[in-house]
Amino acid sequence: MAISKTSPSPKMVNPGNPDLQVSLLKPEEAEQYMHIRHEVFRPSVNNILYSRGEPSQETLARVTEEIRDGVVNKGILYLKCVDTTTGEIIAGARWRCVMPKEEGASERTWEEVDEGFERSEPYDESDPKLFHALHDLFSENKRAILGTRSHYVLDTLVTLANHERRGAGSMLVRWGTERADEAGVEAYLEASPMGAPMYARHGFEPVKKVALDLRKYEGKEIMEFILMKRPAKVGTP
Ligand SMILES: CC(C)(COP(=O)(O)OP(=O)(O)OC[C@H]1O[C@@H](n2cnc3c(N)ncnc32)[C@H](O)[C@@H]1OP(=O)(O)O)[C@@H](O)C(=O)NCCC(=O)NCCS
């Protein structure tokens, strides 16, 4: 996958909520981000990633290192939203800018596309089959929906439950959609049913509903996702 680094941008303040501030996550904040993601995803995505039990300290350290490595070496755009009245990180997001490796190329090659879909190693607490089933479900659909086109993709969006509905999620979405508009490319995400209405307000349109039946993997539920795409802004003044 080709991930281009973008230059750090000035901090963005939400006109609706001046107490909240969005900026790029620093490498030393990777552990805080990991804790927020882990906490928010506990009733949902964690049932896929760690279906065989609560992740160990070793696993959490691995996740933290993956986040830190993403920030430092891979140009992954991890964001934090800070409540400036307390200094607490209350929400986070992971955006990626997926562009052709070759400068000047208008689209990625299929080889580049498929490099981006390489499977990662399951965690000790994962059921490897379930872990890969989620990856494959998302990858196959991204491949079909986006093809070789450049895009921004929102991989993760998490707001701590006691800070929901304060505008943090929207600020973190807007951060990426503004960059997608500047670059004149599409944006894409796999929405939870809870996130979908908010994404729709930011111009994302549902493309397809997909489901993962955790009952096939000793789980209890069917998890549904709404694949959403936001068209490229053309003719930006
Ligand atoms: C979805 C989520 C990211 C929204 O974050 P947020 O900081 O509350 O977002 P905002 O304040 O900008 O927007 C609020 C909107 O999010 C949705 N939302 C937030 N909290 C909600 C809740 N408890 N129940 C239902 N919808 C909720 C609603 O659409 C809400 O709009 P409304 O208040 O007009 O109904 C957050 O609730 C979350 O982390 N949920 C759990 C994880 C998840 O589903 N992440 C999205 C994965 S794609």
C-alpha cells in the first residue's frame, strides 16, 4: 500500500465546541490511543480481534507498538481530540492517504493495491480464522469499490462513551474529508450502524451493507457494517 506523508497541519478548532482540539497523535501518545480504542471497541470490534479472551499486557504492548510504528515510520495519520479544559484525550481516529507510489501517476497499480491488503498476524487472543475473515471481508470490498483510485480511508474512529455527542467524532471526520477535498479524491470507511448517520452528514453515501456472523466462530452475534464512500470533490475553486 502506498501511503504518502502529509505535512503537519495547524490545529483545528471546532467552531461548535471551542473546548475540543484535533491534532496529530505524537508517538509517545500511542499507549493512550490504544487504551481509548480498546475501551470503546470492547463491546464490538474486540469480539472479533480478541475473540478468545481479554488481551494480555503483551498483546496491548504489541498494539501500542503498531500504533507508534504507524505514526513514526508508515505515515499513518493517527489523530487525537483533546478536551482543552482538562487536557484529556477523549477521542481518536486513524486516517490513511492512499496514493500511487510513483510520483505523477494518476492511479495505483493492481500490485500496489494488493500489497495494501496483506494480512497481518493475528493476536494470541484471536481466532485466526475470524481475524482473517474480517480482514478479507473489508479488503475484497475495498478492492471492488475503490479499485486503483487514490483515496483517503478512515480505518478507526473512537470517542470515549462519556464524551459522546460533543462533536469530537465530527471534527475527526472533517479533518480527513477536508484533506480528501484538497487532494480531489474520494474518502471511504466501514461504518458501524452507530456511526453511519454521522458519516452521512459529512457526505458519505452507503454503498453496501456487509455482515460477519460471529456465531460461525463460537461468537454470539452478527456484526454489521455499512460500507460508505464520499465522492471526490471536483472543480474545487
Ligand atoms: C460513533 C462515534 C465515533 C461518534 O462520536 P461522537 O464524538 O459522539 O460524534 P459527534 O458528537 O460528532 O456526533 C454525534 C453523532 O454520533 C452518533 N452517536 C454518538 N453517540 C451515540 C449514541 N450513544 N447512540 C447513538 N448514536 C450516537 C449520532 O449520530 C450523533 O448525532 P446526534 O447526536 O445528532 O444523534 C462514537 O459514538 C463511538 O466511538 N462509537 C463507538 C465506536 C464506533 O461505532 N465507532 C465508529 C466506527 S465506524
